Amino acid sequence: MRLAAIAGRVSIMSKGHFVEVISAIDKMVKTLKDEEASDLENKEECEKDRADDTRKAILLSRDMDDATDTITRLASEIEEIKSDIKDKKKSISKAEEQLKEAKRQREDENREFKTNLADDKAMASVLAKAKAVLEDFYKENELVLVQRQPEVAAELKAGKAPPPPPATWDAPYGGKTQVSMGVIAALEVIEDDVQKDITTAKEAEKKAAAEFSAFSKETKNMISELQKAVTGLKDAQGDNEDEIAVQKKKRAGKQKSLKGVMKAIEDANPGCEYLTITYPTKLKNRQIEIDGLRKAKGILQGAKFD
């Protein structure tokens, strides 16, 4: 404004004398406009850089949060896997113990079966020999078993007592054949019972052996499946642990990058804050200055202003 007043006072002088002044005013106006453009460019660039850095910081923070969430999820899965492995190992130990106990019982039963079978066979052999001795005795002495009656053996086999002897003895002495016949019949019944016991014991042994074999096969298959499951779980645990290491490394890298971005924002902040805050005032003052220069130029060129 002072420059405009001075220009007004000297306007009565020859206009040709102000060529250099007018040229200087034009240069000053151009300089002010260039400064205005530069300030605007710097302000916009600062705001853009700050916006870009802020966006980078947000994205890096999200990436870090995602990595943290992934690590937490994988760690939780690992704990579940460890618990599952522990349970399956308990099941394997229990199944192995049951199989061991079943095998012990089977061996005990088999030993008992063999012992009883040997005893039954020995008894059957003794009975057969005893019966043969009696039968040979009568044959060698040509004694007739006059008291031999088929129903006697049948009654004995049916679990009944032998019938009483007849009231009279019509036949001559036959070496106490009736008594001998009762003994032989009894021996036959006992021998038959022993053979039945042997057959029953063999069938029971065969059935027990088959049941143990089936149980053993089923248990071993179950143990094998559990062991495979444990191996698979351990592999999954290892994969999770490897992924956790990857995510930790990734998070550390993102954290380092975030620190760099935050430092860039911090370093640029004073200048940016100054440009942002002072820009409106500087723009207004510069416009006033340019307006004054233009008026001064106009006065020097003969223009009149109210």
C-alpha cells in the first residue's frame, strides 16, 4: 500500500522514467505467484505424502493384526492337537494293556486245557485198560456173562442205578458175572463221559482261541489306526509350528516397516503442519501484496483509483 502511495506521488513525473520500476513490479508479481504456486504444490504434496504414509501405516497395522490372529489361532489348534495326541496315546496304552491281559488269560486257559486234556486222556486210557482186563478175564476163562442185560448199560448211561439182581440164580456160577457186568457198564459210562468232556473241552478251546484271535486282530488294527492318527496329528502340529514361525517373521517385518513409516510421518510433520496452518494466511497476504503491486503499476502507468 505504501508502494502504491509513493507511485501516486511520483505519477506526475514522466512515465518513461518508470519503465524499470514497472518491470521490477512485474518481476515481483511473478515471483509472488511462483511462490504461491510453490506453496500450494508443497502443501498438496505434503498432504498427499501424509495421506499415503497414513494409509501405509493402517495397512501395515492390519497386516500385523492378521499375523497376530493367525498365530493365536494356530497356537490354539496346537493345544487341541496336543490334547488329542494325549488322549489317543492313553487309548493305545489301554488297548495294549487289554491285549496283554487277554493274551495272559488265553495262555492260562490253554495251559489248563492241555493239563485237563492230558488228565482226561490218561483217565480214558486207564478206563479202557481196566475194561479190557475184565473182558479178557472172562474170555480167557470161558466164563459166560449170564447176567449181561442191555438195559443195564442203558440205565447206567441214563444216570440211574442198576436194577436189583433177580430173586433166583438159575444159571451156574459164572465168576460173579453180574457184579463184573455192572463194573464194566460203569466203566463204559465213565469212559463215555470222559470222551464227552474231551470233546467239549476241545470245542471250548477252539472257540476261545478263535475269540482271542479275533479280539487280538481287532485290537491291533485299532492300535495301528490310533498310531497313524497320532503321526498325522504330530505332522499337523509341526506344520502349525512352522507357520507360526513364518507369521512371526512376517509380523516382525511389518512392524519394522511400520516404524519406518511412522518416523517419516513424524519427521515430515513439523513442516507439513506449518504449511497447512500458515497456507491460508500466506495466501491472503500474498494476494494483498500482488493487488498492491498491480495498483502501483497502474498508477505509474497513469491509472486512477478511488
